[in-house]
Amino acid sequence: MYSIEVKNVSKKFRIYHDKSLTLKERMLFWNRTRYEEHQVLKGIDLNIEKGKTVGLIGQNGSGKSTLLKLLTKIIYPDSGEIIINGKVSSLLELGAGFHPDFTGRENIYFNASIFGLSKEEIDKRFKNIVEFSELGEFIDNPVRTYSSGMYMRLAFSVAINVDADILLVDEILAVGDANFQKKCMDKIKALKKIGTTIVLVTHDMGAVERICDEAVWLEDGVIMAEGTPRKVIDSYYLFMGEEGEKRLLDKQEVKEEEGIQEEEIETGETIDDNAIKEEPERWGNRFIEITDVRMLNEKGDKKHLFSYGDYLEIQMDYKMNKKVDDIVFGIGIFTKDRVQCYGTNTFVERIEVKNIPERGKVKVPISSIQLIEGGYVLDAAVHSEDGLPYDYHVNRYEFNVISNIKDVGIYRPEHRWIFENVDMSNK
């Protein structure tokens, strides 16, 4: 049996560019109201079984919160049908249904009555609501004096104490301290055990994996994937990584075009041995010039997105503008906030760079990326053994690492877990 049935539901909103704010403006400029229609949901079909906990994931603007509002009947679809089988409790916008000038106590009665409880039923639940909210003496203060965390505590406490068959929760759980967030999650787990159907909108993928039976990924108003949380989240992360790679490629192309425009050595200028030419993210006297840096996968394709454990090959094209014999090539990998993950060069690895051609290519194949999921930056450099910079490229080449394992840090060594029996007879 389904608790929620969504059948071919679509919803659009009008976005006004110069909406009249007063009656006078509307009368004077009645024909100047310009707007465009934004299709938020596009023929959504979704069935949620009774007792299931479902996580709605997706980027901001994908339609998650709009779908939740449709389920609560705050708004209605332009087309399609929504069938709800059971009593619904929702926690959507912070303080929705609260009157700022009334006390927390008064708002409990107002808000709970919206969910269909009688005064006698609210009386029985009042103590539990206040205890869960941890508001104590503040319960008799006007809610306009509450912090956002206090608002959330009160709203959540009411929503979970109305004995609903279906609980709808938006990203509001991100508000509040860590202890209360844990308390809310524990309560959601308890409701799940007694058979409450729960729909949770969140950007916390860990929460989706921990408490949800299924996940639904919305993107640009359509369902991209639904199924087990791990499978859907992996698909979502892969998509986000590919989108990020597209942005990185566009950004890199802009940088390369700017680099071409900034080149002056090609004009035949005399190179001053003591001059170090500087520009943002790049400096050096260009005796040896790095003309291109790229990252390739095992197929030889230029990439900015890799999975943990993937093959990565760093390539640097160079040319000599002045004959030098003292040459060191180096690379460095940093996080986006410039924490160094790894760095090496041919000098520290005792690799002699002698008699190289005037134009050539340096390859650094890495058999397995051992980096935690995140965004990184590759630096490339060529200099003398005593550190005289020929050409430094710093903070110029971005790449991302994705993984279906959500451990933390920077480096992830290959490892395993072993469990053995312990002989307690001699203890």
C-alpha cells in the first residue's frame, strides 16, 4: 500500500521582473508587468510505500522543496494528481504557522490544532512537546524573541507529537546545535520503527544513507534516479563531479587563453639573466618555459575528474628559451585552501635532467590516486637546483576526486579491517 502517490505532477511559477508593489503603480503601469514562467516540476511520478523513509536529494532549485509543499497542500499542482493516504505532519519553513506576538505555549496550541488535534489532545501532549523542545521557562515568552534554533526546536517538537501517519521534513534540521540535531534524528528513527512514513529533504548524504530506505534524486524538475540510497547518491555524486569538471574545463580554457595573450617572450625580447617576470599565479625568468600542463586518465583523455584509486598521468610541455644545464622539474598537489598533500621534484628523487631537447614533454604517471574525495589543485614548476625559478605555475590546474567511501582527511592509504577471536582462557 502506498502512503503517497504522485502521478504526472507538474508545477510552474511566474518570476516577475518589474512587479508593481502598490495599487497606484498597478493602475499607472498596468501593462508593464513583465514575467517569465519557470517550470519547477515536469511530470513527476513517484510512489512511496507505507512505513518507508525516503530521502529527496538534488541541487538547490531542483524542485525538492516544491514537491514537499505540494504533498502538504500548501500549494497545488498545475497538472497531475497527488493522493495522500493518512494524516500528514510537516516541518517545512522555519516557524511556519507561528504567530510572532504570541508565546510559545499559545503557538503550540495554534500549530497543533492546524494538524487536527483537539484542545484535550494537545493538553495531553503539551508536557512532552515542551520537554523535547528544551525551551523551559522560555515557553511563555513571545516567539519573536526566539532564536532560529529555538524556533526550530518548538516547530519540530510539535510536528513529531501529533501522531501523524506521514512526516514531511525539509532542510530545517540543519538549524540548531549538534546535540539537538542528533536528538531529532533519533526521534525520526523511532518514528520509523513504529511505521511512520517519512519524506526527508536534505543535503546531508550521510543522513540519507543512515536512516533512509530509499533515495530520490531530483534535477531540474525531473527524477533522475530512485532506489537504494547508496546507488542513487553515487549517481548524484558522479553527475555533480562531471558538472564540476565541465566548469573546471571552461575555467582552464579561459586561463589558457589569458596565458597566450600574456606571452611576451615569443616577441623576441632579450632575456635578462637577473630578471624574474611575474604575473598572477605564475612567475620565473622563463629560461625554460612550461607551455602546457594537463592531467590524463589511463585512456589518455584530458580529465579534471577522477575517482579514488584511478590512474592519473601529469604531463608538462616545455621549451628552452635559453640554454641551461641546471634543471629541476617539480609538481605539487594541494587542497583548495592550499594545504599541501604531496610534493616532489627530480632533484629530491635524484633524477638527473641532462641533455634534454629544446622542446619536449615530461610525464609523471601515478598508478593510483590515494586522495580523499574533494577538490584539489596541481602546481607545476621548473627551476635550478639552488631554487632559481625558471617557470612556476601555482594554483592554476584544478581537479576533483570522487569516492563512494566518505572517510575524512586528505590521504587514504590502502588498508583493510581484520577481526580475530581473542582467547580469554588465560586472562
